[in-house]
Amino acid sequence: MEARTKQLVEAEREHFLSQLSQLIPNFDPSMLKPRISQSPKNPMSDKASCSGGDVRSLYFEDDTAKNGKHQEEKKNEGNQDEEKNEEKKDEENEEEKKDEENEEEKKDEEKKEEKQDKKEKEDEEKHDDQVIKVVDYSNMEAPSSLKSLCRYVETTLVPQDKTLNFTIDKEVFGLERDTFVLPEDITQFAGMEEIGATVVAVYMRYLHDLLKQANMCSMVGFIDPGTVSANSGTIADGSRLVAARLQKTDGEQIFMMPYNPGRHWILLIVRAKRKTVYFLDPLPGNRVVDEEGKNIVNSAIKIYNSHIARAGRKAVIWKTLSGTPKQPSSVECGYYVMRFMRDIIMDPSLEFEKKYAKGKQEAPYPQEAIDEVRNEWAEFVCLHME
């Protein structure tokens, strides 16, 4: 068996050497004889190492080149991966930054909403805490129509948070305008407290109906107290409004202009064609016209005369009618001015200058006279409630 194995090995060696001789020029088979003879027991090991020095170096160089190229490609791929990772990180950072900004905006918005909700809640609480003071109607010294109006305030206006809306026709003040009466306007009027321009203007709207019934609209006109009183605009604005009202007449009309320089009502009667203004003050004593009100009317008359191209006396004459009834305390001025206007238009002759001459009626109005005005106002409001 051993002899047979040696023969096979020898035959295989010869065959292998023959192949090497063909592959390698000038190959000497004796170079491999010692090596092969040293390890005859492992022919597979001889096969594995048969490449020799030159052949092995050739294959090694080729593998090195391939490995170098592969490593270079791998390195490039690694760089690309790093760049992609960097880009991805940048994108992630950008997204995080945007998310943070959005979160900050969301927080700011939530804070604003929270602040707004808090303010609305406080306003609601304040509104709930506000109690419209309504005098007990059974014991209230007021006309029945005013008591009914107060009951309407308590049962409807306040619970529903409503107001009474009015449209004042153009022919009353020269311009059509909408106005509204607040619940507190009514309760203050019922309680004989201080009143504002809206209450006075609504009564003037009622007086205009009386003028139409008496065919006196060409004799008496009205100037809106809300457009000329203190804090309603500049002197120039007030002058233009009054002048525009005066220009829409033939000049013979008198214009009644309630004016409030600040927590006090007076009545000015303007007779533009005669350049004369009458001053009626319900407070006792030697009263003088507020300088701002005087400037408004003087400028308006000047504009009016330039509009009609009328020459003549330059200065406006101011007359104080000190014989009017005088208010008993500090809060009745608005009611007295309303009564002054009523008394003047009830006299078709318009002899108010003689009627209120100095030294005559200086006593207060009886309460019945004031209540007559209050009743007319309340009935008119009830009639025109929307």
C-alpha cells in the first residue's frame, strides 16, 4: 500500500513539474526536489505551496492593488456616509430649532390667550358686580311713565345687556345720526341725577315734533349738544359744525344750543343774521360764558357771514339773560336747560328775551314743571323703543 502511494505521488509530481515547465520559462525541476522530498506525507500541502516565490509575488501585488482600490473605495464611501450623516445631523438640528421656535410661538400664543381669557373673565366679573341702582318704583317720586321705563330697565335691558337705540332725523340737527340710551341714563334720569348729552339730545328730538305740529320749524332750530360740548373735538371742529348748521337756514331762525363746558349745562341761543347770542345759565349769580364755547360760536357766525357774503358789524353781541329760574342745588342744570327750551318754543312770539330779562323769574322751577319734562322724555322713549 505504501509503495502504491509513493508511485502515485511520484506520478503526480512529475505531472506537476511538467506543467510548471510549460508555464515558467527556464524552469529547473531540481529546485523543488528537496522540498517535495522533505514532506511526502502531505501532498495537499505541497500543492498549496507550489506557487513559488515569483508567482506568489505576482499574485500578491495584484491582490494588494485590488485591496488598495477597495480600501480607497471604502474610504470614499465612508466619507460620503460621513457627509450624509453630517447633512442629516444639520437637518435634524434645523428641525429641532424650528420645533423649538414653534414651541416658543405656541407658548407665547398660549400666554396671550390666557391673558385675554383672564381679562375677559375679570371684565365679566366686573360686569356681574356692577349693579344698576334702580329706585323702588312704589316710593319713587317720578312720573308713572318713568317708573314703567325703570321697570323695563330692570327686567329687560340689564339682564339682556341691551340699550335703547334711536335714529335722529336729519332735519333735527342737520345731519342724521344714530344714538343709544344706556340703562344708567334712564336710572340717573329717574333719580334726578346728573344727565349727559344723549338724554338732552333725545328730548330735543321730542321738541322737534312739537315744532312741526306748530309749524315753527322755520323759526326754531337745534344744534346737537354732543358735537360742541367739552371733549367732543377742537374749537375749529365745533365751529365748522355750527356754521354748517347755520348755513342751512334763511338766517331768521334762532338756534338753541345746549352746551356743557364740564359738568354743567347752559343754553346758548344763536341768532346768526343779527350776530347776537343769548346766554342762559340756571346757576344763580353773575355767570359768564365759557371761553371755549364763546370762541366756537363766534367763529361759526364769522364763517356763516362769509358764506352769505354779508358785510356789516364785525363783533358778535353776547347777551346774558339772568332772569331765568335758578336751580336749587348742583345737579338740576340739565333738567333746567331742557325746561328752558320747552318754555321758549311754547311761546309762538318767541319773546324769550323779555321774559328772562334781569330781575324777573329767579325762583326755582316747581318740581311739577321738571316732572313734566321728565314725563315727556320717558313717554317719547317708550314710544320709540326698538
